[in-house]
Amino acid sequence: MSEPQDRASGIQVIDRAVCLMQALARYPHPVSLKVLAAECGLHASTAHRILAALAEHHWVDKPAEGYALGSALVRLAARARPAPRWREIALPILDELCESLGESVNLTVREGDEVVYVERSVPNRMMRVEQVIGTRAPLHVTSVGKILLGAEGATAISRYAERTGLLPLTKNTIRQTEALTEACLTAAQTGFAFDNEEAEIGVGCLGVLVRDADGVPVAGLSISSPIERRQDEWVTHLQAAAKKIEARL
């Protein structure tokens, strides 16, 4: 088997293992092999092999009644860094920036190949852009997503493009890997990026990253507005707001 095939096979096994553990987490009691296999769309023999491997590392336990999450997960959870309390930390700063500029301000975090809107502040005006908390968007159509991809480098961008197919949401969505790579690497270098009606026609965004004390990106801060009102000068206000959030992490 070639190296790309090995990699694809390995990723598929990980995806299946994660699916099985997520299925286990939905039940307060041990779960049968039949139910787990059905939930993840796997043959029982495939699910059994993966569960057996997870059990060897104590990620899964095997009581008589079925399968349950294992003790190793408890140890890992105890070492995990708690998620920031974004409403407490960031919302006052989002409100301040929103009031100052009169436009919607969003806070996003990355989950896989998407960004998730976790907090927002919207102006009191009729013509405004309003993102719903909890909604998601592909990385390549968002300003923040471009910086995140650029920070990972050209190879990671190419893999993202291959993995996702660069799904178009509008006629302005970047569809070519070369064009996306150029946009993302430029964004990583400058520290800010634009969404030029790539997620929704008529809407323009400007985004920057929020980093932790080690310089690792933990969130994105963006301004969304009707495209005709967007101003490049907002980047300095965004960067200042991001610094305020970073100081409170």
C-alpha cells in the first residue's frame, strides 16, 4: 500500500474510533456492540476490532453488559486545559467595539475544518449583519479561517483543499488551491484577512486572531458588515480589541 493510502486508512480508523467513543458518551450505561456498530454505520466485526484496540489502552472498558468509556479518558480529561469562558472574558470587549464602529462583531473558535460562532455583539441599526451563535462556516470562506489556514503553511492548506473540495457558498468563494494558498499565507503574514462576499453575497468581513500566552491561536475576532460599509481601517480597532481579550485569558 502506498503512503497516501496508508495515511487515508489511518485517518479512517481514527474517525471510526472517535465515532464509537462519541456514541458511548451518549449513553449512561454500557452499550452493546450491535448498537454501537449501527450508530457508526460499521460492520460488527470492524467495530469489535476497533473497540478491542481501544480497550487495550483503557480508552474503552468492556463490562459484561457491553462497552463503556474507559478510565484513561478520565486521566486525559483531568489534564485538559479548560475552555475559556468567552462570554465573561470577551463580550464586554465585543460590545465596546460594536458600539464604537456601529457594526456586528463576532468571536469564533475553530472546530476541525470549520469555525464556530461562540459570541457576538450586534448594533442597534436596521441594516446589519447578524451571525447566530452556534452556526458554522468552512475555514476558506471566512476571514478568520484564512489566517488559521495560513498559519499552518502551504502543505496544510493543500490538504484542506483536497479534503473539503473547497465547497462554494457564493460565486466569490475561492475554489482554486493556488489562490487560497496565496490568500491564506498573505493573511498569516499581515495578521488580518478579508471575506469578500465569499460566505454570503452582500456581506464583507475583516478578521484577526486571538492568541494565548504561548502565541497559539485560540479564537478569531471579526467585524461583519454590508460590503459597501466595510473599512480597511477597522483592522487597527480589531487588533486592539484582540489584545484586550488576550490580556484577560
